[in-house]
Amino acid sequence: FTAISLLFHIIGFVMAQAEVAKYANEFLEIGVGARNLAMGKNGISTTSSAVALYWNPSLISNNLTDIDIHFMHSIYLGGIATYNYVGIARKLDTARGIAFGFLRISVDNIPNTLEFMDKTGALHWDRISYFSVSDNALLAGYNTVIYGFNGGATLKLIYRQGGKWAKAYGFGFDLAISRKYNNTSIAIVLRDALTTPVLWTYSLDEQIKDVFIWTGNELPRQSVEISMPSLRLASSQRILFHKDIIGNIDGTITIYTDGMRNTIITGKPFSVDITAGAELTYKEIIFIRAGIYNIQKEKAMFGGYSRLTSFFSGGIGLKLGRLSLDYALLNLAGNSPLPYSHVFSAAIDIIPRQN
């Protein structure tokens, strides 16, 4: 109880000095696993193993033989940014499982031209250096059965870096509960359950400070951003078309609590987003997937909203024994000139040899 009390005191102290930032830690909203991404960020109520650590920790041990290792790789923004995830899940017994994962989004080899020009206007090519910007998260999760329901939690440790000048540290929790009724699966996931605070600190030498002042920019100051809780209500319906052909129709309703967002339903303090996806499988070997997500209201030129816009995704999967290979094509970059990205995932089930 002492540790829990101390945790709440720390959270209260941080929140008293923090600013609720809409879209804070948005890199944690992209998603992991080509299967879920191909389905429009759905499949939350049927996910499993090392991917469930991110989407729905109550299903970490779902369909897990013993140990599952998952890799994901994606390059987007025309090759400027890379997005990688690696996770491992272990089944403890018939009802419990643990998982660990690490995700990283980075832009590397960015030219640093802050000292390229001096106050006289002279150019110094030898002063150009390079740096990286990255968002990182270490995940740890656990699940068990609670009164017939699958329950689980994920701890998120966050580290963000902007070259040698800016660093951020944060932590948060996701909680989830799931249940399957015949061919229907449902899940409730509370992300950032106790909010997720992130503390930003800056380290600028005097020369860099002079550049900021000379160019009319404000010097950055230590600050705290907070990600507010969001609630995901997910459901999946399994459809048997043939003994060898099975379909899944998935849908997710996400309720944000950080104020008005450009979602299908907007409001204060709640905004609601809706996504949908589908998966068709043949003999549990070949998978075809599609989804719709990021449904927004597009503003008209002279005010108001003119129409709804959305993003579409798709992909395929192949399961060869203990090896699963998945591919997704989706929009990870919004309205950029090169919006679509290729996402590749590979997972392998490991069964230790019995003595």
C-alpha cells in the first residue's frame, strides 16, 4: 500500500505542473503487427502473444503455444523514417502469460545547421554535423483469468530524444479485459489508464542559445506533457463460410478524453473514432485482410465541414507451421506526398524440447 500511495503522490505532483497535450506521445498510436495494421488497426479482441502486449494485454497468452517472438519493420515518409518493433511472449500456464516488447521510430542523419552561419553571414561548412530524432517505448505485460474474463496490464516506459539537445522520459499503464462468446469476441482496453506523463528536458550550450536568440526563436524550457486516458471498445465476429474458409469482421470504437479531435464524432471533452476491418483465411494458412480507419471531417474552403474522408489498408498473411509472415500496406504519413508504407512482420512459435 505504501508503494501504491507513493505512486499516486508522484502522479499528482507531476500533473500539478503539467500541461495536457493533445496528440502527446502520438507515436504510441501507430500500432504494431502487420495483421492488425492491415485490418485498419483492428483485430484487438482476437490478437495474441507478443502483439497483444501493445493492443490488448489481456490476450497475451491467447493461442500461445509456449514462447512467441515477433518482429516488425516498416519504412515510411519515402524512406526518411524507420519504425521497428520486437516482442517476446511466454505462456506461464493455461491461464497466464507475460510479454516484453520494444518499439522505436527514428529519423537518422539529420543535418545540424544551427552553427552553419555566423552573425556576419559567413558560411562554415565544417560546422555541419548530423543527429537523430527517435521515439522509444519499452513494454512489459501480464495477463491472467479473472472470474471467467481475461484480464491484463501493460507497463510503458518512454524515452524520446531530439539529438543531444532534448530528452524526454515518461511512463504509463494500459489495462484490458476480454471475453469470448462462441463466435463473438469482445474487448475493453483502457490506454494510459492513470494518464501518461512525459518530462522534457533540454541541454543547450551558450553558442546554441546565441543562435536561438539571434534568429528570434524562444529558448525551450523544461516541461511536462500528459497523455489523457482513452477507451477502446472492440469486437470481432467469426463467420464460417466453409470448413476451410473462415472470416472475421472486426470493429473498434475509441473514446478520447483529451478534448475535441478531428474524428467522426467530435466534442468536449470526448471525441469518438470508429475503425473497421476484415480477415478471410483459407485453412488457417493463407490470410487476406482489409480495413478502414482515420475517418475525419474535411473542412470546406469557406468554413464548416464538407465531407468525410478516410484511409484504407490491406494486406496478406502466410502461416507455415510455427512461422507466420504478414504484410500490410497502409497510410502512416497522413497527407504527405508519399503517404503509404509497407509493413512486414514475422513471428515464430518456439516449443522447448522436453527432457
